Amino acid sequence: MSDLRHHGDREATAGLVDFAVNVHPAPMPPWLHTAIAASMTDLARYPDAAPAEAALADCHRRDPADVLATSGAAEAFTLVARLRRWRRPVVVHPQFTEPDVALQAAGTTPVHVSLNIDCLFTLDPTHVPDDADLVVVGNPTNPTGVRHPAAALRSLTRPGRLVVVDEAFNDDGAETLADAPVPGLLVVRSLTKLWAIAGLRAGYVLGEPDTVAALRELQPPWSVSTPAAAAMVACTSDAARIEAQVRDARVAAWRDHLQHGLTEAGIPHVPSTAPFVLARPGAGVHAALRARGFALRRCDTFPGLDDSWVRIAVRPPEVSAPLLDAMEALADVT
């Protein structure tokens, strides 16, 4: 379990250029900073997430009963793992490892449906066992950056099964399942990546009212802090929608630059729709780049990948260029 608990923040240590943590490199916008700062005057009161859940529901055109605010997306996986005694939970890998950790902590060992480079890490729904009563899949998936068609994920639902779709990196809304209720489907979302507030822990789930209510019963009291709730409200504003489009476009352009550079350097990589790119420069390159001052996310802790893979967070071209030069030089040596 120790390897499954390895995340990018362990890689991004002092003195290294951070390509390991998938948080937007620009600081939070002024309007978000103002909202969070204003909430600090109300810290003597216990937090109330209801206004945040109402705002999130309105943003997704859902009923407030469909929404549960959480302490980051990671808390949602802990709640799901404890929701019931899962008979045959399935986690589609490679992907974010906290669902595995949460299920194991709850006393259940998940079955893995493993995707690979031969299918470009794209899910074939027929590979999910028919008797699975829980299915967890990312969209777009961390660390592959692959985005599965919404129709394929909807096809996984059936009576007696809960399908959990992790949309923590779905900032542009493509193939999202968050905006319309689907029986048997739970969508997990995060606000911490795009808005650079990972330390605030702001996430939420969208699902059927009965499921959301059951998850709420398992949640510790006051799990979502007053500043986190204020951030959730602010991130549903008109200013947020405009700024999100700007940030999404900027990330897409930076990602194109990074992927073009990897291609030019002859480094295999998976076409990405996320703020990171999964590349395969070879065993030993992660450590060699670290010695040259670059922190990348090692990928041998993701089930289905080995130490020949790295995940590279998308950064502005002037930041990515020295990394690409270093990777090309190492590729020439090997």
C-alpha cells in the first residue's frame, strides 16, 4: 500500500523544477483570493457546506440533493469504499491510486481491469466483469491523459452496480457526465487543480439523491472548511467561467508544445487531453532528470506501468523547453 500512496507532491522537493504536481502553475485569480480571504472573518462559526452545494448544483443544473461537497476528491473515494460491503469492486488501471487505497483500508481488495499502450489506454466496456458491483474509472484518466467517451461510461451502468467516474481533471467539460443524472452513476469532481488551491481541499460528488445521502451519513461532521466552501461558491461564478475558459485554452496550447517537443525528441508518449502527458523515455530517465534538476512523476507506482514511464505536468513553453532539451540529450545517449 505504501507505493499506492506515492503522489506527485513527494517528487516536487525544494530546488527542483516541478513537473510532478498537476496543479495549474499560475496562482489563484484575485476574485478567488478575495472570496477565500473574506471567509476568514467567519471562522468562529462551524462551517456550513449547504450554500456551496446549492451553488454547485446550480452550476451543473442539478438538484442540491444530487451534490455532496467533500474535502477534496480523495475524500469521496474513502466514502465510496465504506458505502457498502462491495462484493466485486473493479478499478480500471492505470489511474489515480487512492480508490485502491480506500477499498483496501475498508477491507476489500479490488479487481483490476488493466489497460495498456496497445489500445492507447482506452477502455473497452466489455472488459469490465459483468458481476462487478462497483466500477471506478478516471475521465480523463490520471496518469494517461486519455478521455473515454461518455457513452462508453454510461454503458457500464446497470442495476445493482455503482459506476464512479473521476472527473478531477475534466476542466473543459468534454465528455463530462456531471450535468445530467444517470441511474447508478456517481461523478467525482475537484476544484483544486485548475484553481491552484490544492492545500484547501475542495471537491464534490454528483449522483442520485439516495446515494449522495448515504455518503453524507458516512462523512465526518464539518468535513468541508469555511474557506473551502467559499471557494466552491466563487468557482461557480461568471468570473470563474470566463477565467476557466482562458486557463483551459492556455493549458491546451502548452500541452501541444510539450507533445510536439516529445515527438521531435523521439520520445514515445500517449496523446493527452489533460494537464499532463504520460511519456515513456525509458528506465533510469526519471532519476537522471532528477539529477539535472527536474521533478517528474515516477509511474511505477501506478498498477500496469513500470519505471520506463513518467508523467509530465504541462507547463509554459519557456519552462518546458529546458526539460525537453534534457530529455532529448538523454535519449541521444541511450
